[in-house]
Amino acid sequence: MIEVGLGGRLDATNVVEPALTVITPIDFDHEAWLGNTIESIAREKAGILKPGVPAVFAGQRPEAAAVLDQRAAELGIAVARATDFEIRDLEIDARGSKFTIAGLSYIECPLAGEHQVDNAITAALALESLGVSARGIAETRWPGRLEVVAPNPDIILDGAHNPAGARALARYLARFYSHRKIWMIYAAMRDKAIEEIAGILFPMAAELIFTTAGSSRALRPDALVEIAGRGETAESPAAAVDLARTHAQSDDVIVITGSLFLVGAARALLQSVRPAWGG
């Protein structure tokens, strides 16, 4: 499998002649390069479609679906659409989901979040298209994506660095942690849609701690306080984690999010001290 780095049409990976192309949900990200409408971004993503190569489309916004369907029709390629398949017996909890794709497979997905159901369906269709069993989805691991790395209080890592990721995280927290106090540690790059993400995530947090993401592109923590209108700052991810863990109660939840740089740093830190916690 080769994942496109940015967009699709002009990405270096587009020189590959694939056996199958898969387009996951299209949302706003990298607008400076891909355009500032869903349609323009979808046109860039559709650039990976090739004559004679079948495709799998995840569920899409209507405006993105229209662009993808038009390009697929122009190329005359076969498309399997996740939205065309019925899902039965769905069970979902804070750690993953189980369900059956009618006529195809029983799926156990260990990735948390409602959006991972859609992703698992798309992955299963891709595997079925290639003649590969979808049972392997049960062994999937995705560090830094709704990953619980410590208990009492729960510490959750999630690299929600764009509005789509923020909405997925917000839905997860609303569904499974609405009854618990949320401490949110956040850092972000300057080129991200920070104000939109702030409007989605910050209202969910009782306490906000802003830190740096360890990159020259990172926005200053004090600038994030100005955007949020509240919150504390910490000079490093380690200081932010220590601040939250010092004050959080055992039934609270600490969410570390906003930047993959931050999540990576926090994950390395928490793994190094995990034995001392007995977890």
C-alpha cells in the first residue's frame, strides 16, 4: 500500500500504477495547495484515479461525491462505494466497534471513534476487491489516534490537527466522556485552521493547557490563550502533562491533541514513565 502525501493529482506517489485506488473522506486541509473549496480538493484527490484501475470511495460530502463520480465516469472505471453497503448489528464502545457488512464480512475494528466504522468499511471493501480477507482489521493499531495510554485519569492521545479530525474527536468525547471532566492539552501549527478547530474542541474542555508542538511552525501558547479567551500555558509537552496530572482527579480525562508533533512527544514521554504508574 502507498499512501498519497498531499492531494493526489500532483503528488509524487501518483507515478505508481496501482491495482486499486482508495479515496477516504475528503475534508478541508492543506487549502493553500489544494484549494479552499471541497470541490477543488476533491478534484485534486480524484487525480489518483486511472483508466482500467478500480476504485473504492469512502462516504463523502455530496459536493465531493459529485466530483469523484464524474471523474470515475469519465474514466469508465468500476467503483465500490461504502455508502452502498448495509451495516448490520453494529456495536460500538469507547475502544472500538463490531459489525457486519451485509453480504461481505464480519468486522471487528479495535480503533475508537464512530468515524472508524466508516474507515473500516472502506478498508474492508478495498481488501475484498483485492481478494484479501478483512479479518486482519481486528489487528489494526494506530498510535496517536484516540489512543488511551494511561488510566486514572485516562490519558487520550489524538492527532486532531484539522477540522475533520477535531469533529471526530468531539463526537467521541461527547459520546463516551460527557460525564467526566476534560483537561485538554493543545498545541498547533500556524498554518492550520486553528480558530475553526478551537470552536469545535475548546468548549468541550473544562481546563485548557496550551503548549508548544516542538516545531518552528508552532503557534505560541500565549496566542492560543488569546484565541480561546482562557487557559494556562506550559513551556513544553512534559510540563503540560505534569500540570494536568498534578491537578486532575482519577475519574477525569486528559486529552492531548492538536498536533501530531505534540502527540508524538507526549507519547514518547508517557511510554517512558508508564512502568512507574503500574500500567
